[in-house]
Amino acid sequence: MDARLDALRQILPGPRLLNAPDDLEHYGRDWTRRWTPAPLAVALPATVEEVVGIVRWAREHRVALVPSGGRTGLSGGAVAANGELVLSLERMNKVLAFDAIDRTVEVQAGIALEAVHNIAREHGLQYPVDFASRGSCSIGGNIATNAGGIRVLRYGNTREWIAGLTVVTGAGELLRLNKGLVKNSSGYDLRQLFIGAEGTLGVVVEATLRLAAPPPPTRTMLLALADFDAVIRAFMAMRAGLRLEAFEFFTSLALKHVVEHGAQPPFDDDYPFHAVVEYAHEGEADEAAALALFERGLVEGWALDGVIAGSQAQAAQLWRLREGVTEALAPRLPYKNDVSVRISALPAFLHEAEALISAEYPHFEVVWFGHIGDGNLHINVLKPTDMAQADFVRDCERVTRLLAEVLARHGGSISAEHGIGLVKKPYLTGTRSEEEVAAMRAIKRALDPDGIMNPGKLFDP
Amino acid sequence: MDARLDALRQILPGPRLLNAPDDLEHYGRDWTRRWTPAPLAVALPATVEEVVGIVRWAREHRVALVPSGGRTGLSGGAVAANGELVLSLERMNKVLAFDAIDRTVEVQAGIALEAVHNIAREHGLQYPVDFASRGSCSIGGNIATNAGGIRVLRYGNTREWIAGLTVVTGAGELLRLNKGLVKNSSGYDLRQLFIGAEGTLGVVVEATLRLAAPPPPTRTMLLALADFDAVIRAFMAMRAGLRLEAFEFFTSLALKHVVEHGAQPPFDDDYPFHAVVEYAHEGEADEAAALALFERGLVEGWALDGVIAGSQAQAAQLWRLREGVTEALAPRLPYKNDVSVRISALPAFLHEAEALISAEYPHFEVVWFGHIGDGNLHINVLKPTDMAQADFVRDCERVTRLLAEVLARHGGSISAEHGIGLVKKPYLTGTRSEEEVAAMRAIKRALDPDGIMNPGKLFDP
């Protein structure tokens, strides 16, 4: 162990500073699996004060830090491949306080999303940010990417639910931001700057999360649809006529993979597109409205088939068809695009994107799914089994560059909810102007003067 | 006219650069009336390009800029008393685009809040930020202070409704931020930084505002209450049992002034406190729930009397009792506090604040009202007629300093929705730590390197 680590061990005694090869590999990578983990060591602080100590140590010794949560990220934001110290929040996973009057829960950043769901539910409330990696992703990571998921349509992104944030900046300063207030017009809302910053400005150590009243009783419908236009027509009709809690879509190819992974096929026939629609169901009027909309869809031609779950178990089965996609594809290490446009721009964008992708990937399986009600599409490309991984990624990056141009023309974003990290960095300026990136760099210098916070992620120094 | 203005006239020909004494006075002040207006001149740009030209001119000539909207601010954020150029957005008040699919309206920053309400209503939607100065305040000013108002309880602050923001930074760069996207995880959300920055980082020139589905049918109830504890008990009971759209309170002294100003007294008897409660009324069950809650209040002792409006006109009359307070007090030039704490901290804070204020202002009329459901209180102190204005302000500032200490102990904010401007600047560090203020200064230097944007507001350089 080098002298720098000897100094760090003063702050983190015993088994809270790791550098065994297994640990370096485990903590040095996220779900991308594209970079070879090579951190200097792994720090597992237990308190805010220890995090402050680590950041000040890093400034003094000019060591780069990679803040690390559940490492379920898909953009390489938590990868440590260049001798960085991994600053894992794993041991800081406690609930600090619950307040029934404020409807908030204060947590350490390392707590899993699902644990927050459970606390909220125990108190008759909900934390409405939700997505498939809920069991292993951490709230700190959710905040660092402003995570979205399957309930954004109704409840918004993570940003909406952060009433207070405690961070340690790259300068080693501890800031307690907004402290749970509903209204506070006292200067720059620095809290917002750390949300979505992917750990490049500082480390999120604690958060005060807003909780919501529990969702209404809902019903879940699965629709079979002919094409993208039908998906959008279905969304517009359902949004106007129902109180939507979620509207998600996936293609027949996504369904094929989920069914191969063990899910039950929903229809006897094969249809090109599917939408999972969850809507408030507080009485017979809601059910009648849903059925009338479905029948209108059959008449107008955008709906081809449909089923409404008759029980919670059936609803879960329908949801599994959508939520199981990522897991079903995972063994194939898909190349992932996570793009968004305004909803109004979806038809034109989809038309161009579909044409681009079928022209550029004639021989690849391309799986489309996602949060169509938010203008957010996941496009997963599967590597042919006989192709070398490096060749595959190179080809996908070439097409992503073209896709970024299409997105720029339609005012879209190259990353809707995964973050930029390492994976999307080459395409950032398709979404954010040079002037915006220059402003971001200037802000990074202001809060992280030595450039120790997750360097090389998001943009190069 | 000096040589600097000759150069500026190249950018702003004709009557769009003013420096007649009347104009300097009119555009140099806001609703505070505490500083003597003394701007260099007043610029009235008509396009984004002209704003860019003005900012670049200001950098070149080292002239300070004061962005200016409806100048209805209560903290002096739009005061120009030191030879600044007033950059008025008055002529940039157009609607640029409405989109029914995205449910957004794109506007120039100088448009009045009420004009946005009207556009939304014409399209069967609502823009839910609302407060009494709606007719004269501008959207740009709303954004600069993250304006709140009477619907925050249900719909949140201005921040929640800004889908895209076009700004000119103090460096003279034009940034088009977020472009109306629902999901966008592509680096720092700079949009959030300009919201609530009081024009100290740049000028907001255009905004894309989200619109919401229209509110449900509502009923309005006025409650008479015995004390602050009763107000909070009433709020907790009503929040649990009804779908609240608003919950506002005011004291008997506020009522007295509004009635003197022409409003109808609601009850025969005089009660210490009142709350205006607006709740969703979609059927008889809602009405029964409201009545049951009121009767419970009578039994439990927190409600002393009450009335439910039987018509729209009656509801407007009840609302006028609350909304008319600011206007009724205006001729007295009240000294205003606009403070907030977490809702859970309200009882303890109110207890201390009330004791402080009755001890420190034994001979002054002190009017309490505000958005109790958001933890936001307005405390307006009226000058005795025989007291000199300067002595009065000095005394109020002494008490505000003590109040700021109480707030700091309860984790509150010295400005909930009015901003810091000039008025609250001496108390900022009671709400934001020295480290936070240092971070804000560093960010200001990053985006406004020459310090030309509204200097001396919020904090000193």
C-alpha cells in the first residue's frame, strides 16, 4: 500500500479501506461492463464526517474520487478504471428520520430505492420514483442521475422528490441544502445542481425525500398495437380520457425475449407493439371509460387487441412483460440508447429514427421499449453471437452518432434518464450547446477546484 | 448622454433607450419604495438578439445591468439606485407558441402572469402559479424569484412549471436550456440555477411553461379559529380528509384592514384567526366530508365558526378577504417579513416568533397572514403614523435580525417567496451557511465573470 493510503487509513480504520483484487474489480465497475476496473482502493465511510475527511484527503493527495452507490448505472458513471479511489456509500444506508407532518423521510445516500418504498408504505404513503433495479440501486445514485422510471408520467423525476440534500463538494465543504422546506427563495438552489451531476461536483451523503399520498386503486391494461403512430394515438386518447399512472410500450421483439425468459405470452397472436397502461380505477365510471376507449381504438384501428387484468396477480404478470425486458436482454450485453424528445416531436422523430436504425443495423436485433408518455425511448441493440464485442460497440457508436444528429434536429436528448457518464460523453454536444458545456465546466471548477470529483465523466476537463 | 449610451443606441434605436427623469424614476424602483431610483438609462429590447447585444455592451463598458419585469417585487431585486442600466423586458411580452400535445406555452419573459392564465384557460388548461399581483408581475420576474403564491400547496412553486428556459448569461452567452423536455439527464440542469437567481447570473428572455389539466370543481370554506395551534390542527385535519387546493390564513387585524378597504365582514363576531380552505368538490361525498370535518372542529374546539360559499361570487368574496390583505395594507408601506419553516416546525416556531414579536413591537400593529399549508408566513408591520420612516425601518431591521436567529434555530428561511434582493441581504447567512454563500459567489463568478448582473443584490461581491 502506498503512502497516500496510509494517510487515508487514519480516517478509515480496519476493514473500511479495501484493496484486494476482488474488491477492486467488484467496486470498480457498474452494469456497463465495458471498462476494466482499476481503482486504487475502495473506501467505505460510515459517517458524513468521514466523507469530508476522504474528500479533503483526496484534494491534498490529488487522488480522483468515484462516488459509488448500487452501481446499477448504464452509462459508466460509477466506473473506476484509472486509479481512482472508489467512495462507496454502501455502509451509509440508514433511515435517519421520518416525519408524518412534513411527509418526508431523511436517509443516508446508500439506502436502496426499495427500502425507501417499504418505509413509505409502512407509514401509509408512497415514494413514487420506481424502476426495475429498485432492489439494488441506491438513492444517492438515483439523485446523481435524476432517475426517472415507470411513474414519471404521473409523478415526475427524482428531482421533484428531493426536499433537502446534504452534499460534500469537491472543495471538501459540507453543505446542507434546503433542509426540507417547501418554499425557500434565498439564493441559488444549489440542491438542483447536484441532482443529475453524476458525482462530478461532489458526493451526495444524505437526502430528505418527499413522500406522496398513496396511489389510487388502479387497473392495468395491455394493448396490442400496429405501429408507432398507433402507440401515440393510444397514448393521446388514454391521457385525455383516464387518469394515467403509467403508459409504457415495448415491441414484439422485446416480448419475445421476455417470454423466452419465462413470462407468459399475453395474446395468442403476435402483434408488432404493446402498451402497458395503468390508470386510476375508483369506480365503475373509470372502468366504463377504459372499455369505451379500448373499443374506440378497435374501431379507429389503433388498437388490435387488449386485456385488462382482473386481479393484482394478473396486473403483475402484465407489468412483468414490460419490466422484465432489461433483465431478459442483460445476458446479451446489449448496446443501449436512452433518448428523449418532446411528446409532440415523437411522431416525426420516430419516423426518422426507425428509418435510420433499420438502414444502419440491417442484421442486428433492435429492441425498442420505454416510457413513451414522457417522450423517452430505450433502444437496445443485440450483438450477433458471431461478432467480436469491440467491433459491435464500434458499429453501435457510429450509429449513435447519427442518431444524435437526428435527436439534435428534433430538440431531443441523448440521455433521458441514464446520465452521460463515459458512454454518452462523445455525444453530449448534440444535446447541449458548446456554450452550455462551457458553463458546466466553469461551474465544475467553482465547486471542484482541483477536479477530483469523478473526472472524465460527463465531459473532459 | 455619455459615450457609453451612444454606443448602446446603435443596438437600440429610437424610443427604446430612455433617460428622461420620469422614466428613470418609474423604471428604477419596485414595490419596496425604500431606495431612490437612479439608473443610468432604461433599455427596452424587443428581441433576444438585442438582449445579447446589451449584455455584451455592458461587459465592454463595465456597466451594471438590472433585469426588470413588472417591478412588483417586495425585496428590492429590481431596484436600480446606482447608475445601472435597467434592462426592461416590457416589450418582450409575446406568446411564441402553444402546444396542445406537450401542454406547454412558450412565452417571452415580459408577459404578465395573468396573460398566461388566460391563454391556458382558452385552451382548456391552467397555469397554476397564482398570486394577487397577477395582472402586473411578469413571468420573468416570477422565474427570477421562483414565485410561489396561493396554489403552492397543491401545485408547487414556479420551478415546477418551467419546461425550458432561454437566458443570456452575464458572460453574454445565449443558452437554450432543456427545450421543453420531460426527461433529460445530460449534465447539470442549468435551468434550475437561473430560477430563483434574481437576475444575478443572467437575464431570462424566454420560457416554456408547462400547463396542467384544469382544476377540479372546488368549494371554498372560511373558518374562524382561536389561535395558531387551531390553525395547524385545522390544516392537518383538512389535509387528511379533503383534496386541498389551497389553505391560507389571516388574523383578525388583517381582516380589519381588508374590511376597512371595502370587503364584506364574514361573521357577526370577531375571531382571532381565519383560514380560507379551497377543496375539490366532485360530488356529495366531498361536501359531506367537509361538513363532518367542520363539525369535528367545533367539537374538538379548534373551529369557532365557519361558512361555505354557496356560489362562485361568494367564493370570490371569501377569497378577497385573504387576497386583499396586501393591497389593503399597501398605503401604510408596511415592513414585510416573508418567512418559512417546515410544516412540522410551525408550532414551535410560531410560539417563539409570536413571543418575540409581541415583546419587540409592543406598540406596532403586526399583521400575520399567508400560506400556512406551505409553512410560509407573511408578517407585515405597520408604521405608527407619528413615527419617522427611517426610525421605523431601523427598528424593524433590528427585530428581523432577531427573527432570523429564531428561524435559523428552526431550520427556516428568511425569504420563502419574495427573494433576498436588497431587503433581506443582511440576513442571508441566517438561512444559508457561509459555505453555501461562498459556493454561490463562485458560481456567480463562473457565469457572470465581470459581475455586471444585478450587482449588490442577494449578496455583496
